[in-house]
Amino acid sequence: MNIFQPSDPNYESRIRISFDKQEVMKIIGAKLVKVIPGEVHIEFSFMESLTQQHGYIHAGIITSVVDSACGYAAYTLMPAESEVLTIEYKVNFMSPAKGNRFKGIGRVLRPGRNITVCSGDVIAVDKGKEKIVATMLATMICAGKQ
Amino acid sequence: MNIFQPSDPNYESRIRISFDKQEVMKIIGAKLVKVIPGEVHIEFSFMESLTQQHGYIHAGIITSVVDSACGYAAYTLMPAESEVLTIEYKVNFMSPAKGNRFKGIGRVLRPGRNITVCSGDVIAVDKGKEKIVATMLATMICAGKQ
Amino acid sequence: MNIFQPSDPNYESRIRISFDKQEVMKIIGAKLVKVIPGEVHIEFSFMESLTQQHGYIHAGIITSVVDSACGYAAYTLMPAESEVLTIEYKVNFMSPAKGNRFKGIGRVLRPGRNITVCSGDVIAVDKGKEKIVATMLATMICAGKQ
Amino acid sequence: MNIFQPSDPNYESRIRISFDKQEVMKIIGAKLVKVIPGEVHIEFSFMESLTQQHGYIHAGIITSVVDSACGYAAYTLMPAESEVLTIEYKVNFMSPAKGNRFKGIGRVLRPGRNITVCSGDVIAVDKGKEKIVATMLATMICAGKQ
């Protein structure tokens, strides 16, 4: 586990303000539950409106949540006057996204002034048992204030 | 461009029925606009409820649509009694998802009895001009009836 | 197909000099056969020394060649005083790398001052017939002179 | 850390025999240094013949070693009469592959009868200090005896 030192002491409020602007998190019902240097957790509950054809959460919704978690994990370590953008990601889906609650966890693997590499997981909680449903490897970029 | 011969002559109705079960497509406002062997187009319009912090469509929503397009492109070539599942995908985001309309196009690159490889693009239409905003490379699997 | 205008008129000689420094291309026996704006082709022949356990070319060697092709495709459009580095790539292996000759083709999908997105293919020539064995989606970065 | 129980008690000798058939590992000078259920380590030393244009190990060689480590990690858990094939992988390059020795580590994230998901790292040892140079997320498939 890496220990990171954020350059911006107000990283948490900066991220909470940005998260609140992500309108899509509202239709997912996602909440920002943990923001520490280099790591962010976002959780949401099962809703039928988020499902694919088999009644599980759609891969793209799983991806939305873990992308935001990874992006904000990277953003904890970026300067106050910056923006974070996703360059690209890869996601492996390891089990059906079946459960009543889902936790998206994003972590910085390697921070950089320009490029930050993150990994993320989505864990389903189904009848009290936890299972990894997806894992992400992502590349984020630090952009100037937009 | 590959020419594909579907084994199931009713592939289109099979896909339309499955697409209609993807509840998440309703909150995105996505429509299935084209279903031909090895290629599927899904379109949606800008809605503020789908945005990230800069007011553009969230990467995960872009991904949801092109994942469904790629999955159904693969599914056109799968047998009648089968299901399609996403194993994994990678997406590169090439421009901000800015526009009033978005087209997700999924195409089969290499079909297989078990594994099908697809590529996809999302094109934004902004004031009448088209621009690629994201490209996907995805691996789909053919599973038995669930 | 995109048409690109390189900023450095001497892009080809710049790339040929760089390619000649890639010592690994010598043990692969790879040759730079085409360098045009936004597109590079590198070819090599089957050698037993490049194989995996089933006697086909190892995935990593296929990757080496298409990574160099994509990197140099990006580099055609970068300024004279720059270096190209691979940030990340994804490769799908679509058929066994079986053949007597292999062509790695890298193409720029979306150029940028900082980040360039490329796609690549490796085609095997087996008894005169061509077959795609792998496809790459890659992110390259333009770095200052090292 | 997952604990895995291999179905084939002779998994180690099966992997050592397969590894010895990977001719490409000889030109890389790579050795299989650890084979335990769900995890394989492969090491090699710097050689000028493996370099790219800046004198570091080429990304494709880094990839070759971690691909073999991931593939064999998956193969530890596959049945005696099977073969492992790489479907796809993604690799992020986090620092230049600079060092005198390199360790490729492959680990199973999620085993399956058909599909196994692995993650891998390559660590450079440079003047006694270790640094991660690349991380892989890969999808392997279990095929019948070829």
C-alpha cells in the first residue's frame, strides 16, 4: 500500500464539490463515502432502472462508478487549480453484478504530474457476502482549470 | 469490412427483445437504431442527468451505450438459444463528450463460437458536426441460456 | 481514413534513426517497411527463437512489433525535438500467430500535442493467405528530448 | 490474497515443461523462479539486445515476460489435460524499464473453468532498489489439448 501526500490540503472538499456536479451520480444514487489521499470509495444500491437484460447492474453503470472512484483517487493528489480527465480504462467483469449494494473503490497505483495510473474494484454485497464483480486499470490526466 | 452470415435468421427480433429488457437504456433515453449482422447502432440525446462535473456526458454512460452496441453486434452472430456477456473492454476517450446527440456503433472484428472480439465508436453530433469521442475494444462471450 | 500533416518534414529519417536504435528489432529480424504520416508498417519473418510453447510466435513478440509500429505512427506527427513513449496498450489475440511472415501496422486514430491514440494490427501471412492475428489500441505520449 | 487449490497435483512440472518450450524465453534469458498455485514469477537480466531507442528494455519484452507469468499463473489452476492461451491483455507502463534485473509476477485474480483473469507486475531492480515498471490486466482461456 502506497502512502501519498497530497499537495492540496483541501483535496477532500475539492472532490466533494466536483462529485456533486456529476449529475449522473444522482440517477445512480451513488454516494461518496470515503476520500483519502490516493483512494476514493463510492457506493450505490441496486435499482431496477440500472439493469441489463438479465436483471443485473449494467456493465456501463459499474464502470461509471469505478471510473469516478479512480478519477477522484487521482484527483486527491493533483494541485488545487487542476482538473482530472479520464484518458482510458480497461475493465474486466469477473462475476454478474448481482447484489443489493455495490462499492466502487479507486486507488492510485502511480501518481504523476501529468499522467496518473489507477486501479479500481467494484464489490457487490449480496445477502451480506462480498464479491468482486469488476476490476479496472485506468489512466487519468491532470489538465489545467477548464 | 467483414460480411457475416448469422446462424439465427431471427437475430434482429432476439436483440430487440433483449435491448428492451435493458432498463438502463431507458434512463439514458437510448434507442436501437440499426441491427445488421455483426453491427449494431444505438443512439441517445444529451440530457443533463447524464453529465459529469464539466457538463459533458460521463465516460461511464458513453461506455454503457457502446458496450451494449458491441455486445449486441456480437449477439447478432450467436445462436438463437444463447446469451451474450461482456468479459472485458477497454475504452479510449478522445474528445470531451460534447454534443446534442450521440451514436454508439459496435462491430464484430472476429466472431467465434465462444469468444467474439468487437470494436466500437461513439460519435458526438455537435451543431451538425460529427466527432469521435471514444473508441472501444471489447471481448464478448457466448453463454448458454441463463 | 484520416489525412495527417506532419509538422516535421524530416519525420521519416527521424523515425528510421530511432528504429535502428531499437536493438530488440534486430533479434526479431524486424524491418521498417513503410513510414507515412500517421502510419507505420514493420515486418518480420517466422523464426523458431520467437515462439511460445505451441510453436507459434509469442504474444509478447507480436506486441513488440505492433507497439513499435503504433509508437512510430504517433511519432510521425510529433515535433522534431521530441520523444515518443508508450503509456499503455491493450491487445486482443484473435488467431494463433502462425505463418511465415508477419506485418505489424500502426495507425494514428487521434493525434494530440500531448497524448496520441493509435490502433494497430498484426497480420500473419501463411501459405500466401493473410489473417489478422492481433489488434492493439494504444496510448502514446510526446515527451521532451531525453 | 486468494488461496487456490490446483486440481492437478503435478501443475509445477507441467508448467516447467511448457516454459522450456517457449523458445523466446531463451533469447530473453528468462528463468522461471517461482511456481505456486495461482502465482508465477519469471526473471531476467538486462541485455542490450532487448532494448528500445532510449536504451531501456522494450515494452514488448516487458510484456512477453509478464504475459508468460500471468498465463502460467492461470495454468497452475487448469486441469492436467489442457492448454492456456492469452485472449487479451492491457499493460500500463509506469516508469522506464531501467535496471539490471527484472521480475515478472503473474497472479490469478479470478479463476474459471473457461476464462481466468490475471494481474501482473514487472519490477525493475536498479542498483538494489525495486520499482514497478509495468502492470498488466489479462484474460486467459483454458483450451483443450492442442
